[in-house]
Amino acid sequence: MNQIVPIQRLSSPAELATSGSTQAKPEGLPFQSMFQEAVNNVKQTDAALSEKVYQMATGQTDNLHDVVIASQKASLSVDLLVQMRNKVLDSYNEIMRMSV
């Protein structure tokens, strides 16, 4: 779980113009890192599922419940990623519809 941090004050356009390129670039946007974690989670759960299915198919394990659990984890991680993508697209479309 990520720790909740206070919201930082936004810089005014004048402050941004005077600071120029003296500030270091941020490591990444919070949403970008959260989305990247979701993508990595999908990759990890898919790899775990593939490993469990391989073990079951080759007779290295007989724990069918482990395969079912890995399958559900992989399914949930994909569902989460799809829902995150849908929310981002909805938000983007809403911003595009705003009148300035």
C-alpha cells in the first residue's frame, strides 16, 4: 500500500517561467507509477499462472486449487487494469468536453 502524502502547492505560471530548467524533473507522475505497477502486476500474475499450469500439466504438482487461485488472481489483475484504463479514458474525454 502506498502511504498517503499531503497535496503539494501548485506553482503559478510566473514561478514556473522564472525557475526554468533549474528544477530536476520529477521521477514520474503518481498515476503513471500506479498504472505501471498495475501492468507489472498483470505480467507477474500471468507468469505465475503459466508456471502453475505447466507444473500441473507435467505432473510436478497435483494441487488443482493452486491453479484455480492463480487463474483468479490473473483474471482480477487484468480486470483492474482494464477498469483503470476505462477511468482514464473517461476522465480524458470529460476534460476534452470542458469549455474554457
